[in-house]
Amino acid sequence: MGSFDLFDQAAPLVPIGAWSCDLVSDRLNWTDGVFDIFGLPSDDALDREATIELYSEESRELLERKRSQAIENRNGFTLDASIVRPDGIERWIRITAATRGSNGRTEILFGMKQDITEDRMRWELLRAQAECDPLTGVANRARFQRFLDQPCNGPALDDIGDDIGTLILFDIDDFKQINDRWGHAAGDACLVNLADNLRKAFVNAHLVSRIGGDEFAVLLPSSVSRAQTKVALQSLIRSLLRPIQWNGCMFTLKVSVGFAFACKDGKYNPQTLFNTADEALYCAKNRKIFPED
């Protein structure tokens, strides 16, 4: 059995196909497997511009950038990209590409496209489980650290992207005394209560995360104004003033708050933003009042 016969027999076992693009004419050539991945009839006339529109905006930009670099440098690339098929079904595909040409000029791009949607879903589920605080159900410190590790004004490495307006830090006052007086189970009840209230108060938050024993962080998008942030904080404080009933006991939570705003032009350094909010939180705990901006 020849290698091409072997490929033809094995290809239907996995959602994969081969493709090529003539760079002179921009003419695409797909095997049936690629048509199946994109949800298009195999007798459709291929148009590159129409095909590119099936990619999400972020994936389209990445693809065009990697494609241009490969053509210029006469090398290949690999890219995981998201598409929305004409039937509305969203898929993730892995593109591998190589180049072929002559006389120092790249003439053809070719490679494979594989449907990795199921693998992607499993990976996202595992990551969500790894980045979730098991007690409160909000994100954990590892998830928040991914935000902090983003480069200043560089390409976003986090699915939050660069749309950050406000970072708010919360710390439960006298949390150790709650644990000492009523036990750690009571302390756990306080943490769960605060996490629930944070989710309700900041429904538009990019991220609600438990980043320490009794410390939480909330990341708000730039679309949430400073005035809206203050209103949400006031609503949150009113909610926290309602007594918590636990094991026949009743107590209320008191929290200190520190926050920092990104620049109005949208530029920010994640670590600097955190340091500013953390300093404000430290001042608030010392004063036992909420800081003014």
C-alpha cells in the first residue's frame, strides 16, 4: 500500500484534511476533510476572503500575521484558531503550514487543518478546574496570577485581554478572630458569603478571584465607570451588613477595600495596578475606612 493510499484510508478516522494556497492567484485547494471541518459542501468554489471571514476576529488577525511572516521568511507556522461555520457551529482547528517556492520567493503555502474542538473543550474544563477555588467557587490565585503575568502594553496573554478599567481588592477585617471564636467552619462560611456577594455586586466583572486566605480581587472592564463602581461597592457593603446565620450564631462581615483605576487611554501595567490597589487596601485596613479616590 502506498503512502498516499494509506493517508486516504486513515484520514476519515479523524477530522483532518490537507490544504494549499497558491500565493500568485490566492487560489485555495482543500481535501474533503477540510470542507467537512468548515461545514461547507466539497463542490463549493473556494474564495479566500469569504473563508477568512469564518474565523473569529482574534484568530483572523493571528492567522494573517503568521501567514505574512511565513511568506516573508519562507518558513512554516502552527496556529490554533476558532471558526464559526455557516451553520453557526463554533469549532477550534489546528493549522500547520509550510512554504514552497523558488528563486528565493515563496509561491505556495500548504499544510494540514485538524478539528481540535473536543480536545480544546477538555483542556478548558481541566484549566477551569485547576483555576477554581474549591471552597468559594470563584477563581483562585493561579487564575489571577495569569492576569498579573501579562506584559505591560504587550500582546495579551490572558483571555481577559486588555479591556481593564478597575482592579478592586477586598480583605475581611478580623478574620482570625472569627476563626478563633467560632471555628474554621464559620470562617469558611464567611468566605463563601463574601464570594457570593461579590458575584452579585459585580455581575459585569471579568474576574472575581480569591487571591489569599481572606483576600479577594475583582477585575472590572473599562465599560464600568468609576461612578458605577462606587454604586456597586455601596450595594455590596449594604449586603454584607446583613447578619450571617451559622450554626445558631449570627455575625456580620466587615471588609476593607482598596482599588486602582487603569488609565483612561486603556493602558496599564498589571503589576503596578495591583500594587496601587494593594497599597490602598493597606491604608484602608489601618484606617478602618474605605479609601476615596
